[in-house]
Amino acid sequence: MTWAEHLDAAAEIQAIAACTAPGELIFSADPYHLGSAADPHRVDGPGQPRWREPVAGDGDHAINTTFDLRFGTFAHPWEDSLCVWGADLLQETQGSAGRRAAAAAHRRPGEPGQLRRTCCGCPRVRGDPHMSYQVGLDLGSAGTTVATERGVTTATRRHPHAPAKEIAQLLDDLTARYGEASSRVAMTHPLSWPHEHLEQLRQDLIDEGRADVLFVPAPHAAAIAFDACAGMPEHSAVAVFDFGATAADVTMLRKQGVFLLAGRPERVDIGGFDLDDLVVEHVTAKIGTHSPELVRSCVEAKELLGSYPEVRIPVVVGAEVREVRLSRLEFEAIIRPSVELAVAALERVVRAAGLCEPDVILLVGGSARIPLVVKEITERLGIPVLRAPDGAAATGAFLEARQLEPEPADEPTVWVPAPREEAKLERRIPTTPFIAAGLLAVAVMGGWAAHEAMNQPKVMMETTSVELAPPGTAVLPRF
């Protein structure tokens, strides 16, 4: 069934609860998060926690089933479909679906709640032109990265505390720039976000008219972009070390058709903003003054020290302009304790994976460019380290969106087979009399040969013995 037209997710949860005995658990899972279990009679009620795994999924595949698999649901959000099995659950679901279908049948074409499609079968919204490109978004704390088939761009966030509004405005800008709306949008999110946060963001996007945005975990998006370039073999593993502006996220992923979690991820609340504060405190202690201009200069100096051994920071003190020198060695001594804490989290995740040791460690985020980070990881783990290019997460989201909905052809063609021409039957000479005559001739000849063989005179064979003289003595010739 298609839930966009005939399914109410809340009613489906009620149907699951109606088929479940009190105290029985429903097990939920999706490809990007750890599984969970809950008693449906003790969720989504007054004063009760919310259902952790939405039946329709948060842009991901989602499965909900009992321990014995006697009934359950499997959501495929990109096909906009829900698979329901089990006689009891099917009976409960059909009542809800029937009511939804009846309501949908009274809607006029183009009213909200109906799914319209283009001539090539791709979903579209009424009033939008035919859509032909995909968008990947990565909303970071320091900026928003947008990836399309035309490249990757990064801009400062205009609505830091309103991500749905930020996304809607970015997509409006792309529509105005390209002259058409995008066919599919995928955005990244931290793996540590709870389902409640994703549900709230989904609702905010619906309020902004962007209900078709897919959610892709940031480490999975980075791994997808890396796999597109490197071509990781099946069953290989990668550790994604995302050292961003606000935190360091460590995730182990194994490629099994798609990228799946291979262990428990870990998050350390140390990021680039904390390193900026350490540099500002160090420089302020040297000159005894503090200003917004000094903070901006220290942030720029931190970024430049990844490429230069020394940076001179201009400081205005009264009417005098001074310079504060900051070397890379001095900078590494300042941030080393923080970097060691982040790398220690990576080491714990890798060690906990056991036999699933990563083949490579993929560095993502602005703070991952610091040479000390690569040096610490190499010395402590001895695993190859690669830096992901800028915008890797947004690129991975774009690739996921493009894979889920390929770009349609301008003029779809349909192959129609030519009508088959029936071959004219030719008049043939019957062969049955000839075959019968041949068999008769063979039988007659065989009988005659047998008769002649029986009338031949018999030859009597007698056995006689011949006695040979005993052999004599062999005489060798003399020389």
C-alpha cells in the first residue's frame, strides 16, 4: 500500500498495539541506528514516551515486528510504500486503509494528500515544473554545504536556529538559479540525533512545504562519497572521524551492499570552536587585551597553521599595531590535550570492534585538517588515514539522492515489438506411405537373410593335438 494516500501512521501503531498482548515487545530497527524494543501499550499515550521507531521511517527503511515474526511492518520510504504481514495485523490495517482510501476518493485532483507523478513516473508536486536534478545538504555549525551535479558550495548559515527554514530558503534559491525545482533532496544529520529530534525536524519541513527531504546520517554520507571515489570492496570497514566545529564523532561502518554500523559510535564534545578559544586565551595572555578583531585573527591563524609553520597575528593596542607570532609547535602544545581526548575516543571505538578493524580512517571536518590530528592517529593506531575532500558529507547525500531517483530522460521512449507475421503453410507431400514401405522392405530383406543363413552347409570342427619333440640344448656360437 502507499501511505501517502491510504495510510495513517498513528492508526498503524494502534493496529500493532491491538495485535500485541500486554507486556509483549515490538522490535524495531533501521539501517542507520541501533535497534530498540518497546511495549506498544506503554507508548504514545498520555504521559508516556513516544514510539521510538516510526512505522513510516524517518527517510530510512524501518522494520517493526514481534520476536516470533508472526506479524510486522517494513517501510520503504523512497518507494512510499509499507509492507504489512500477519493475518491479525492485516485485518486491523485494512480498516484504517479503507477509511483513508474512501476519503482520498472524494478529493479533487491536485488537492493535498494526493500523489501526482510525471510522465516518467517520478513524484512531483502540483504546480512545479518537471524536475531534473538532485541536491545534497550538510548543515554544519560553521556553514551550510550544498552539493549538486554542478559542484559543491559552502555559505554561512542565515538561520542557525531554524534548520527547516534554512533548507527551504536554500531550495528556493536553487529553484530561482536553475529555473526548476529539485527532484530529490537529501540532508545529513548527526548520528546521535534521537528520533524525536528527527520527527520534529520532519514536521518543521512539512510546515515549510518540504515534506520530501530525505535524512542521511552524516558518517554514512561521508562513507558513500569516499566509496564512490575509492571503490571499497565488499565487507571492508571504514572508521569515520568527524572532527567538526562543535564535537568529534567517531563511527565504524562496514560495507555490505550499504554501509551498516559496526559497533557503538562515540561522541566527544570537543570541536573546532573549543580549539579557537584555546588560541584566543593564549594570545590574550601574551598581549593583555581582547577584542572581536583579535578573535577573528586567532581563528584565521589556527586555519593557516595547518599549512604554514608560523603565523603573525596583528593586534591593535591603543594607537599602536603589534604582531604576535604563533608557531605550529606552540599551537600543537596548546591543543594537544584536546586532540588526545578526541583520538582516544577513536581508539576505543576501533578496539571495541574486535576483528572488524577498519581498513582506513576517514577524516571529516575542518579540525581534521590539523597535522597534529593525523600524527596522533597514526602513532596510536597505525591504520592508514585519509582526509575527505571539503563537502564530502554533502556530496554523499547528493549521491544517495541521485541513486534513489535517477535523472529521467527528456523524452522517454517505449519499445513496442512489431507484430509477428504468420508464416504461410506450404503444401507438403505426405511421407507416411514411404516410411511404411521402407520399413516393410527392411523386414523382408531381414527375413530372407535369416533364411539363407540357416540353409548353408554346416562345417564340422574337430580338435586334434600335436605332440612336439622336447627342445634340445641351445649351443652358443664360439668365437
